[in-house]
Amino acid sequence: MALGCKMRNFLFLICILSGTVAYAQQDSATAAGDAAAGGEQQETAAADDAASGGGEKYPGIPTDQASISAGQELFEGNCKTCHNIHTKLVGPALANVYERVPGEGEESIEWLHNFIYNSQKVIASGDPYAQKLWEEYKPTVMTSFPFEKEQVKDILAYIQQETIKGPATASTETGPGGEVTTDGKQTGISSTYMSVILGVLIFVLVLILVVLILIVNILVKYLKDKEDLDEADREVIEQKFSFKDLATNKVFLAILTAIFIAVVAKTSIDALFTVGIQQGYQPAQPIAFSHALHAGEYEIDCNYCHTGVRKSKNANIPSANICMNCHSVVKTESKQIQEIYKAVEENKPIEWVRIHNLPDLAYFNHEQHVEVGEIECQTCHGPIEEMEVVYQYAPLTMGWCINCHRETAVNADGNDYYNKLVELHNQETDEPMTVEDIGGLECSKCHY
Ligand code: HEC
Ligand code: HEC
Ligand code: HEC
Ligand code: HEC
Ligand code: HEC
Ligand code: HEC
């Protein structure tokens, strides 16, 4: 009656298999949820394309080449840091955006104008579509652009042209984390498809399990009724399920250990990949200092406080003395301001909590980027002038640095140092000279 025993082992195996598949399934579901810049968004963008028959012309959006070029310039100058057409970046993919926002025709263009003019206002107005977007993307705030409606239409003209072109003809675009996603065709198996396959697999396994249990029961019943069984066989049939047997079963223990190791390994690898990435980090500060008030409303220049930013590696956090330039007279009665007085009297620095922090192995220089490269603070730090409490806007990963170095042209205007290099570069190609071309991808430039 070895058959009976084999059958039981087989049943265990199936139970374990369904368990493993269920775990994998759940995992792939979360992975799909996590995929910030991955295939999911491409799918929706592609699906949107398909829904509109590959991109019809939308009423109210100009189609002449002049508008499209003007739009492209505006888009590349203002929006590209956060938006791609066909893939999600910091903000959503913009393909077909005019079709999904509220309203139709002119109305939807008006809505887009308002949103681009001041997205936070539209969100605060209770517009359900805008609030849904905000839920998905907060705390990232889209910068406000005081554009005329005609300029918005130009941008839409450019977006429409790119939408109609479709992702297949667009070039390779790179996500914020540096992962290169080839647009369109080669996105691999989509996560929904994967889930369906796994779902069916579980179903089939469970079905087999049920059928096998039924067969075992029938067999046992049949054998019990038989009179002429010998001792050994009767023992097997009357054997009760026991956890003790299970706990001492070598095959079972081996499988259990293997699964345990696999789960632990997977969890730790996932955790390791997020170590050190602190995007969105927003610690509470000892004094409720607001950039929205000082840099936004009162328009105090960043340089006034972050004195090192244009002439050294570090940006400096201002000392209490700089605050005193104003607060020796401004709002003296405020409790928060008295904290500043206390720091000055006791000659102790205010213990601001550091937000941005590269590991020691990396070298980053503010002067090089702000003064020489003329990059706005906001490109890397986001809309600081709107933040009540500062948070880390960019991921600050190596991929993020490299990505920008690949895409950004060196600002060589009026910089004699670069004249020769640009001349050499232009002999070879028509493409602008990027930071990559001057060696911005060399390990030693960023690593000590
Ligand atoms: C600082 C990053 C940033 C910049 C720069 C930016 N956006 Fe956005 N944009 C976002 C985010 C984030 C959202 C999602 C909504 C939100 O959180 O406010 C968004 C949403 C949008 C939406 C709505 C998308 C949808 O799916 O309905 C449109 C349209 C849009 N942006 C257009 C633009 C245009 C045009 C520009 C350039 C003039 C631009 N954005 C520049 C971050 C940015
Ligand atoms: C009145 C002085 C003042 C002005 C003006 C000011 N800041 Fe700050 N900034 C501070 C102080 C104080 C802190 C530390 C407390 C905090 O994080 O809010 C800080 C923190 C920061 C941080 C985070 C530093 C970290 O810990 O990693 C960034 C980034 C920053 N400021 C950027 C800017 C930019 C960009 C501007 C201009 C738009 C600006 N600041 C204008 C005083 C100022
Ligand atoms: C160039 C002038 C100036 C500097 C420098 C300055 N502040 Fe201010 N601060 C102001 C003004 C103006 C207000 C708004 C006062 C009001 O609301 O009447 C203000 C308000 C504040 C408030 C809100 C007080 C309250 O109770 O409403 C805090 C906190 C504050 N500042 C902290 C700081 C700190 C910390 C520094 C130094 C890092 C600093 N400020 C540097 C001008 C300045
Ligand atoms: C090219 C991207 C980039 C630009 C542009 C940029 N920063 Fe930074 N900033 C960083 C990075 C990266 C760090 C973290 C540096 C570190 O940990 O060594 C940082 C850190 C800071 C800090 C924390 C103190 C320090 O020096 O580490 C402050 C304050 C700051 N930046 C202010 C500014 C201001 C003000 C501007 C504009 C004048 C600006 N940054 C422009 C990338 C940038
Ligand atoms: C927004 C775009 C942008 C980001 C993000 C950025 N850089 Fe740069 N970086 C530039 C530009 C532009 C230059 C060229 C400046 C010049 O003209 O010398 C540059 C130059 C450099 C150089 C000098 C390269 C050379 O060959 O002289 C170093 C080193 C560097 N960056 C490090 C970093 C590091 C580290 C990070 C990430 C923490 C980073 N950068 C993020 C735009 C960027
Ligand atoms: C433009 C700047 C830049 C260049 C060029 C660059 N790195 Fe990095 N690298 C960084 C920054 C910034 C970090 C830290 C970011 C982080 O922890 O994710 C980093 C982290 C690393 C790490 C540690 C990884 C980790 O997760 O802690 C290694 C290893 C590394 N780089 C190797 C290299 C090698 C090899 C090269 C040359 C092929 C290179 N880097 C070129 C900026 C750069």
C-alpha cells in the first residue's frame, strides 16, 4: 500500500506549491503597485492612444508647425524635468492629456490652462479629477506657470503631435531612477497578464488538490470495507494525519526551509534596494521656519541665507545671526522667534535636521552646478519657495545624477574655458555638447 503514502506526500507538495504561487502573486501585485515609472504607466498611455484610435486631432488645438515648435520649446524649457509624453516621470505621462481632463473642446483646454497656471488652486477648489491626481502624486507640487492661453495651446499642439507619433517612434527615454525604458514594444510581460496567469495556475492546482483528496477518500473507504487485508496495509489505511509525522518528514522540512530562505532573501534584497533613498523625506524642524513665507512671500534670495551655494561645494545652512538681521526687530514677541534669541544668547547653534545627505563616497559641488552650469535650485530641490517644511524632492541616486548629465547640454555661452571643447565637439556631430561629453559620467568625477 505504498500508493497511499505516495499520495499523501504528493498532496503536501501541491499544498506547498499553491502557497508559493499565492505568495508570488501577492508580491507581483505589490510590485506593480510600486512601479513608479515602470511599464504600468506606459500601458495606460498606450491604452489611451489606442482608445483614441492612435490619436485623433483634438478640436481647439492648433496643428501648424509654428505652434508645435513654440510648444516644444516651452515644453523642453519648463516641463521636461517632470514630464515625459509617453512615460511617467515625476508627473504623469502627458500623451492625450487633453482627452482625459474634465470638459470637452475649449472647456478642457481652459481647464488645462487653469491647472498649469496654478495646479494647487485647482486642487483646492475641490475639482475631483485634480484631487485624484494630487492623491497619487503628493507631496510633489507642480510648479505654477503664468502662461497665456495661446502658450498653453502651443504646448498642447506639441503634446498632440508627439501623441500621434506614438511611443514607438519616440527615442529611448530614461526614468528618474536611471532605468532605461525602451518605449513601446519591448516592455515584456505586463503585470496584469502575469497576475491572470498566476491566478489560473492557483485555480488549477487547487482543483487538482480537491480531486486528489476525493480519490484518496474513496480509495480508503473502499479498502476499509475489504476483509482480507494484512496487518501492514490496515495500518496504512487507518493511519491518522499527525503533525508529529509531518514535523519529522524530511522532504517536507527541506521544502519548508527552502521556501523560508527564498522569502528572507527576497525581502532583504528588496529592502537593500531602497536603502539610502530618501525621496520625500520631510523631518520636523526645531523652529517652524517656512520657505514659503521667507523665500516665497517675502522673496528673500536663496543666496542671502545659503551663502555658500554660488561659491563653494556646500550651500550652508544659515546661522542664527543671519536670522537676527531681521528678527532683532521683526515679530519679536513670537515664541518661535524667541527660540532664535535663546540660541544666540546661549551661543548654541539651532539644531536643524539635515534633509539632503549624499553618502560620503560621492562628491557633489553646488558651485559647479549653480554658478557654472546655471541650473536653478528648483530643478534639484523642487518648489522650495512653496514649501512650509522642506522635503527631499529628488531621489539623489547615482542614476539621477547620471541621467541629468546625459541629457543636459553644457552651458558654454560666454565661458572661454569651453570654447575649444565646443569647437571640437561640433566638428563631429550636430548634437549639443552634454555633460556626458565633457566626462560627466566618469566614476572619478563623482567618487573620491
Ligand atoms: C516640478 C515638477 C513639474 C513640472 C516642472 C511640471 N509639472 Fe505638470 N505635473 C506635475 C505633477 C506632480 C503632476 C500631478 C498633479 C499634482 O501633483 O499636482 C502634474 C500634472 C500635470 C498635468 C495633469 C496631468 C493629467 O494626467 O491630467 C498637466 C496637464 C501638466 N502637469 C502639465 C504640465 C506642463 C505643460 C508643464 C510645463 C509648462 C508642467 N506640467 C511642468 C509636476 C510637474
Ligand atoms: C531666510 C533664510 C533662508 C532663505 C531665504 C532660504 N533658505 Fe533654505 N533653509 C534655511 C534654513 C534655516 C534651513 C534649515 C531648516 C529647514 O530645513 O527648513 C534651510 C534649508 C534648506 C534646504 C534643505 C537643506 C537640507 O537640510 O538638506 C534646501 C534644499 C534649501 N533650504 C533651499 C533653499 C532655496 C532653493 C532657497 C531659495 C528659493 C532657500 N532655501 C531660501 C534658510 C533659508
Ligand atoms: C530678510 C529678513 C528675514 C530674515 C533674514 C529671516 N526672517 Fe523670519 N521672518 C521675516 C518676516 C518678514 C516674517 C513675517 C513676520 C510677520 O508675519 O509679521 C518672518 C517670520 C518668521 C517666522 C514666523 C514667526 C511667527 O510666529 O509667525 C519664523 C519662525 C521665522 N521667521 C524664522 C526665521 C529664521 C529661523 C530665520 C533664520 C534662518 C529667519 N526667520 C530669517 C523676515 C526674515
Ligand atoms: C544639480 C542639483 C542641485 C542644484 C541645482 C542645487 N542643489 Fe542643493 N543639493 C543638491 C544635492 C545633491 C545636495 C546634497 C549634498 C550632499 O549631501 O553633499 C544638496 C544640498 C543642499 C543643501 C543642504 C546643505 C548642503 O550643502 O549639503 C542646501 C541648503 C541646498 N542644497 C541649497 C541649494 C540652493 C539654495 C540651490 C540654488 C542656489 C541649490 N541647492 C541648487 C543638489 C542640487
Ligand atoms: C539637473 C541636472 C544635473 C543633476 C541632477 C546633476 N548634475 Fe552634475 N552637472 C550638471 C551640469 C549641467 C554640469 C556641467 C557644469 C559645467 O558646465 O561645468 C555638471 C557637472 C558635474 C560635475 C563636473 C563634471 C566635469 O566633467 O567637470 C560633477 C562632478 C557633477 N556634476 C556631479 C554630480 C553629482 C554627484 C550629482 C548627483 C548628486 C549631479 N552632478 C547631479 C547637471 C546636473
Ligand atoms: C555623476 C556622478 C556619478 C558618476 C559619474 C558615478 N557615480 Fe557612482 N554614485 C554617485 C552617487 C551620488 C552615489 C550615491 C547615491 C546612492 O547612494 O544611491 C553613487 C554610488 C555609487 C556606489 C555605491 C552604490 C550604493 O548603492 O551605495 C557605487 C559602487 C558606485 N557609485 C560606483 C560607480 C562607478 C563604478 C562609476 C563609474 C562607472 C560611478 N559610480 C560613476 C554618483 C556618481
